[in-house]
Amino acid sequence: MSIDSAAFIALMVTLAAVVIINRKKLSFSRFTIFYAAMYRGTMGISLMDRIARKYKPLWQRLATLIIVIGFLGMAFVLFDLARGLIMILATDGAPSVGVVLPFKAKGVFYVPFFYWIASIFIILVVHEGMHGVMARVYNLPVKNSGLVVLGAIVPLIPGAFVEPDEKKLLAAPKKQQLAVYAAGPVANIVMGAALLLAFSFILTPIADTFYSHDGVVVTELMDGNPPAVQAGLDVGEKITAINGKAITGPDDFSEALQGKSPGDSISVLTSQAVYDITLGENPQNNRAWLGVFVENPLKAPTWATHAFLWVQDLIFWLAVLSLGVGLFNLIPLGPVDGGRMLLTALEHVTHKQRADRVWKSVSFVLLGILLTNVVLAFI
């Protein structure tokens, strides 16, 4: 069992114990096998209030931009869902939506456990915090905040929530409602984009100076008895040339294998030996397959270097997941932020009964598309 799988199981056991021990203090929402166990309190509300008061004019000026970004994000995610569904039905493409979990399995978008849990915490604090801040900008009370455990039979994911006063929120002007709903996902998108830029243009150039560029080290052998394993290539060996061409980094390594077909032979020079290897067929995409993961070796693998690289990887995963969570929450589906934005906009342009019918129809169709994507990912 991998460390990630063991850590995730330990998390589920811990969450289950917390829910059972504190069940009388929790409130539960259930839908078939899915549930949310919520602990309501007031944590963070005073901080949201201070941020809202201190920068109130700025938030009010940004409200329109936040709403526009929210609807643009909604349009983008709808286009991506439609494109993904067409590709699945027409070309057997990969689903555009998947479950993000810290273990490797078919249909799962894998993120290493410690990056996953840290990212989930930061993303939820930013997301829910911005809902609360924007509510307080418009003097809408925030009744509760707290922690939540999301589960499907067993507890799976820890989370957080903020609850503005629902009656006063629904009585507020439509623009204020839209700003409150859009604030959370837009904050995630902005944070994700900023972190991705920092990763690409600041952290990556710094990290590049830590690596040697005189070959690539084999860090992992793929499952399925690939050609590298059959030839005796081992983890830790440095590949310096393929077919006589020098390999200075992963890009050179990939380029050396491009244009090759299953059954082609290559000569691989490493720090230990010369291997004559017949390429196999990758079971996932039918392309030529050596079956190794490689990276440039570190010049000086000190604790400080490893700490920097860990933070760099955390920033990458945080950026990717923040963008994903922000966009997912803009899907105009039921009670998620995008769904509430759609209903509010519809009520602004038509009467409440028609708006509700359209909203339910759109939610039903999108739920079907999402479930199709998720189910097909596991098949």
C-alpha cells in the first residue's frame, strides 16, 4: 500500500471517529448515500467583518468585475462540458470531469495526499471566506461558519462553510446577491491564476538552477513489466544518451522516443551500462513505450533544496486545484454557486415561476452530463 493510500485511509478513520464522537453537536444533510456533517460556530466571522469594513469601497468597486468574471467562467465551463461530452460520444475521448482524490485508481484525478489535504484547506478557507467578506460588505449578517465532513457512506473530505443570513440575502438587490455568490469561485480562480504565474515565471526558473543537466535519472518504473524492466534498467540510473544522442533533460528524453513505434529497438546509455531495448506498446495509448519516469538530478540535494521543491510542487497543485474548484462551482447546477447565480439572473429577467422551471431543467441536464463524465471515467 502506498503512503498516499495509507494516509487517506487514516484520514477517513479519523473523520469517522470525529463524526461519531461529536454526532450530537453536528447537523446532517443527506441525499441518498451522500451526506454532509456540519459543525456550526462563529470562527473567522470577526476577521471577515474587519476585511469587509477596511476595504469596503474597493470591494464595492470590484463587485461588477467579480460578477462578470463569474459569468464568463460559467460560460467557459459549460463550453468545456459540452465539448467533453461530444468528444466522449464521438471519439471515445477522456471525460472532462473527474473525482480528485489522493490515491491512484481508474477514473480518479490523482493528487499526492499531503498536497491534496493542504490545498483543500487553503482553497476552502479562501472560497468560503470571500463569500463571508462580500456578504459583510453589503451589511448582510453571517449567521454561522464552521467545519463540514463530506461523505458517501464513509467520510471522505473535510471542508468548511460560511452561512450568510439566507432571508436577508434573498431580499437584497440582485447585484448584491450575485456578488456574494460569485465571490467564492472567482477568488479561487484569481488565486489559482496568480499562483500558476508565480510557479511558471518565478519558482520554476529558481528551481531549474538546482538541477544538473547532464542526463536524466530514472525515478520510477511503470507497472506492467515494461521494456525497461525486462532489459534490467533500474531506478537511480542516469540516462545520458539514446541512440547516441545526448540527453540533458526530460524534453530530450521525450524527443528521443518521438516517432518510434512499438517493436523498434533503441540503445540506451546509462551511468551503469548500455541497454539494447525493444520498445513495447503502452497499454493506455498504444504508443511506443519504455516504461520509466525520469527527471534531472539535483546538483546538491540539501534539506533546503528539497523544502523549496516541496513548496514549489504545493504551489503547482494549489494553483491547479484552485482553478478547478473555482470553475466547478460556477457550473449552473442546483445549489452550487453557479446554480444560484443562474437562478438570480433568471429571476431578474422573468417571473419567478418561469425562472424556477428553467433553472431546474438546466440543473437536471447538467447533473446528467456530470454523472455521465464521472461514470465513464471509471469504466
